Amino acid sequence: MGESRAQTVVGEGERSAWPPVEGAQVLTGDLPSGCCERRTPAGRHAAIIRQRIRSVAAAFSLGARAAVAEEREYGHGFVLIPVVLALGSLTWFALPETVGIAKLAALLCVFGISAVLCRGGLRNWRPLAVAPALFAAGMLLAAAETARLDTVILDTPVTTTVRGTVLSRDPDDRGRWRYLVEIHETSGPRLRRAPKRTTLLARSAHEPFPVGAMIEGKARLSPPSGPALPGLNDFAFSAYFKGVGAVGFFYGAPHAPLDAGAVADPSRASPPGQAAAYLAQVRESVGNRIRSAIGGDTGAIAAALVTGEERAISREAVEMLRAAGLSHVLAISGLNMVLAAGTFLIGARTLLSFVPGLAERYPVKKIAAVGALLMVFFYILISGGAVSALRSWIMISIMLVAVFFDRVSISLRNVALAALVILAWTPSAAAGPGFQMSFAATLALVAGYSRWRDHRRKDRETSRKRVGVGALSGLAIGTVATSVIGGLATAVYAAAHFNRLPGYGLAANVLTTPLISILIMPFALFAMLLMPFGLEHYPLAIMGQGLDWMLAVARYVASLDGEWTTGRMGGAPFFLIAFGGILLCVLRTRLALAGAGLIALGACAIALEPGKGRPSIAISEDAQLIGLITADAIATNRSRPPEFIFSQWQRALATAEHKAPLDLATEQYADVGAAALLASAQSGVFACRKGVGCAGRSREGWTVAVIEKVESLSFLCGRADLVVVASRRPSAACPSGGSLVISIETLRRTGAVEIHAEEERTGSRPRMRIVSSFSSTERPWQRHRRYDWRSGSFVPQGSPL
């Protein structure tokens, strides 16, 4: 240890009157209170710790300010603008009640003024004022789009005669035609609140109706379905913003109206209507020519890559591509459009350079960019305008325009600009998986490319020395990197929206990306360019061969059975991981570690809640499917449950096994009634009798009865814990202290229902906690659930139907 030295504290007035002892250290200055007390070792350690904390805090503050200043130099704050706008829109859509445009406009003015006033010394606080203003602007955009559409959604299933105009048509894999019809009139009965548009499937053989023709037929119309379970996709929401108020099918073959005066005159349609009809005809003609030239699922996929129409692809092929992680190929996304535009740009530039003297006189690259710009514009017109296609078209257009000014075309600002254009007109797109996955993948790929480009700039000498590694290795590395980055960026969205992930998706994408880049999309472009001359056969043949090889890869990867069922993801973990990924891509300094921290926090939240919130009983919104959830299976009241709903249950609950009900239709139970049905209830399985109902017991011991006749309710009250009335006849509730009764009337308000077990105290029987899909039905895409066709008015919220 070092030699100890005495310390003496001397006041300012005592310096000359009292000289210090020789060898003592003198500390001059004013004497603070308590300074002359002797410090204990614990006090000295506490002072050292406080000093270190202050030093670390000061260093952290200095580093944070430097990082913020560096981020401002990058200018990536612009990239976060559409993120905040999207969060505002999603918040408005998720609210239980509608917030009016006037209130949101006033809120936007308040936050906007506060942002403008952040000047001078308050300039550093401006981002904190701009963010709420952008958030309010996103809510205002969502409210404006909802009010602008005002789609009428059918309130209850009904059979009626529909007469309308065919807006579009497309065949499915069985050769049946699905029509999008603009309804002009309904009869037998006439609907008081008829939707403006409906999609109708014609299952009987008939001569297809062309776009713009009048169509008539007896049809079964139903409202778009709600979530299969609370927290899953609400199909009525997407239908509302597509302007489709009903779905259904024709009874028999549709026909043309008998009265000649009802036939539509296409020349009387508005210019936008005429243009839409013409584009629909061109799209259908292109799709038919591609499918006839290739045939089978290969031809249907080839047509989908050009026209965006996927209904002609068989369900088996779609599931196979999804299991292999290749379902994104079916969407007209950035990869497809970039390959088409790049092929055209390079090809046109090469051909123009062959003209003697042209390259010396004119900028052939910019001339080729003009042609590519026109080509992608035509591509978006015939593709149907899906969100992924619109985002790709906007970005590709920006990139091609940048060629005119010799500017860098691939940047995060271009991604943000494309998102702003889509959010400004259709903020509802932010709630869909297409928008989220498309922008997540593009953002991650552009960010990865930008960082790789910066790394190459800093290490040019090393890069030159490695040129001899070869173009093939660079292509392989680029393919693998693109697949890895894109797969990781979209994984959380795939798990949240589809509740599953392809286990071998990386391998499938690595193997098929060269096929898409070399054979499929370039020759699809050649076929489109040669189609006006009738010479598309040979390019389509090569494209079809590439698709056959892609399907072979998908078939092999899907056979490995490596798909992961993730189950339903909570909102908080999804937000943490998604927002953390955005920060990780956008930020370039050490602040990006905040994004990594959010991702880790979200992953921990998912890991800590396996099985949490797993229901005991699930009930579909039409009361036709009821499930008893056990640890490893779902027991239902149907031997063949509806695949559309039950597949969503299996993925959301991460349970694949299905237990079919026991059939009581034997001689022993020939006269079985409600009492005998209740006595046959077993744990973890339903026992059913046709015409009477089903009974079973949950894992908590609750007796569940499903009845088809309301007359059985009086007997079951007090004897069964839960009674589900699967009849459209009005039913009353059990008296106080009786059974819990759930009927179609109540499900119409609540949507699909889950029942969870909630223990009140240790050792006691758990009570039922009901979780419904809708906390209220005040939103425009939910209000149809409160419509009473008898009175022609909406029943107030909370009133019985």
C-alpha cells in the first residue's frame, strides 16, 4: 500500500494566519457543511461508486448525443415517418369505438403547432413533437379512408335473386367461375340493406359471362366471416376496404336477364369504369393464353406471376409452396418486378448500343430506362394492383427516374417514399400481411445492401484483391444472403399472421432463386413482349420448364415435413420484434443496438408464455363448430369439421390432432334424448346424436352440451355447465344460477368465443372466463352485426337482438 498522507482543509481567510504542517496537503476553498467529518471506508466506497455512475452517465449521454447527431447526418429520420403513420392508422383501426375526423383534425393541429414552435433552444426536442403529430395524421388518414368507402356489409345470410353487372371474373382450379358483381337489384326477397358488391361462385356449367355483362340468378349471400378465434384475421375488415359487402354462390347456372332493357350498355359507363373493364378483359385474355400454352398448375402459376390471379392454382400446389416457404413467389413482389425491369433495361440498352453511332450521340441507358418505366407501368395495370405490386412499382419507378439524374436509386428513402404513397391513399393496407411482409423484406434487403456497399467503400483495396474469387461465388453469396435476410425479416410477420414457419424455407429459396432470376421472370417478359405478335409459345415453354423445376424443389422440401406451427402470437411480443427490426435496419450507429434489445425482449416474452392463454373451449361464430381443447388434441362436435375454420384453430392453438365425436346412432341409443345425451358425456371427446345434439366434458370437468332444438334448453339448464344453442330460433337464458347459454344471437354480437379456466382460489373449481372476438360492434366493418332486418334499423350496443 502507498504511504498515507494527512489532509487539512483550510478556509479562505485562514491561509496566512495558520500555515499548514510541513508535508500536509492543502485544500483551499469554502468549507461545505460536514466536510470536516472523517469518512469511513464505506463512505469512501459509496463516493467512488457515485463518481463512477456519474462518469458512466456523462459518457453515455455524450455518446448518445454524438450518435443522434450522426443519425441526423444520415437523414434516416425520414424513413421513420411512414412507420409512425402506420402505427397511428393501426391504432385507429384497433380502437373499440370510432374517433371522428373532426376530433383527429383538432388533435393534429395541436401537435402540429407544438412541432412548429420547437425552434431555437427547443430545436432538439422537435422529433418528440413531430412524432405525435405524425401519429395523429395516421389516425386521420385511417378515418378518412373509412368514411370515404362507407361499404355496406350484409347483416345475415339470405337467399335472394341477384341482378347486377360483372366487374371481373376468374376461374378456379376446378373450372368454376367466380364473379365480382355490382348489385343493381335483389328480389324474392328484396334486401332493404343490399350490399353494393358481392363475389359469387357459379358451380354449375354455363357459358362464362364477359366483363361488363348483366348477370342474374338465385344466390345464397352471406356476410364476410369474422375471426375464427379472437385475435385472428377478421375477413370482414379486409372485405370492407375492398368494397365487397357479401360473399356467396349461385344456385344453378346464372343467366342473362330476360328483359332486354336491363342489359348494360358499356358505352354509358364512366371513363374509369370503361378503363377498368378494358383492363379486366386484357388481364383475362393474357391469363388464358398463358394457361393454354403451359397448362396445369405450372400454367396457373405462370399466369399468376403476370396477372396476379391465383385462384386457378390448385389448393395442393398452394399448400406445397407454402410449406416449402415459396408462397411469396405467387405474389407480384419486388423480386418479380425488379427482374422484369432489369431484364428490359439491360436488354434494351444492349440492343441500342448495337446501332452504329447511337450510343455516341444519345444516352442509351436513359432511353432504355424510359422503356423500362413504360413496361412496369403496363405490368402494374394488368397485375390487379395488389399492395406488394404497388410498392414494387413505386420503388422501381423511383429507381428508373433516378437513372435520368444519375443518382443512387437503391436507398431507404425510396422504400419510405413508396410506403408514404400507399399509406396516404390506403392506410388500411398497413393492417394486412402483404404490406407488412413486403416492406419488411425490402427494408431489410436495402439496409443490408447499403451496409455492404459502405463496407466495400472502406475496404476497396481488399475488394480488388478478391476479384479473382469469381462471379459465381459472388452470385452464390448474394443469393444465400438475400434469402437469409428476407426470411429473417418476414419470419415474425409470417408467425403472427399465419401461425407457421417453413423449417426448410432457406434451402428452397436458395435453390429456386436462380431459376426465378434466369429462366422464369426474364422469359415471362420475353413472352409478354412477343405476345402481340403471337410468338409467345417458345418463351413460355422455357418459363414453364423453370416453374416445373421450382415445383419439384417445393415438392421435395415440403415432403421433409419441416413446417413449424408457432401458435398464436401476442400483440406485445409482435410489436417489440417488428419495431426492433425496423430500428435495426434504419439506424446506422450504436443506437441500432436498441432495436436488437427490443427483438431480444420480444423473443423472451414469447419464450415465457408457451401455452399461456390456451383456451379450454372454442366456439365458432355460427355455433356450428365447438371444440374441447386438450394438451395434444382438439375434440369437435363434427366428424369432418369445416376445413377453413378448423385449420385456423389448429395453427393458432398449435395442435394438429383432431378427435372426432362418438356416434350414438345405434340401436342401444335409438331413443336417446337430452338426459341420455348428457349422461353419455365423456372427458376430452364429444358424444353426438343426429337431430339431438352433442355432449362432452372439458379438461376442467365442465359439462358442455350442444343442442339443435331449443326445447331441450329447459332440461339442460342447471345440469350442464355450458349449453350452446346451434339453432337460429330465439332462445332464452337460464335462470340465475343456471347454465351458461351461448346462442347464435349472442355469437352474432361477440363473434367466435373462447372460454378459459380461471382459478379463484387454490383447490376450488375454476370459473369460466369468456373471451370474445369483438369487445364492441361500433366500427363500420362490425355494425352489420347489430342490424335488425325486421325494423330496418341498428340495435343499440348492449341491447338484446
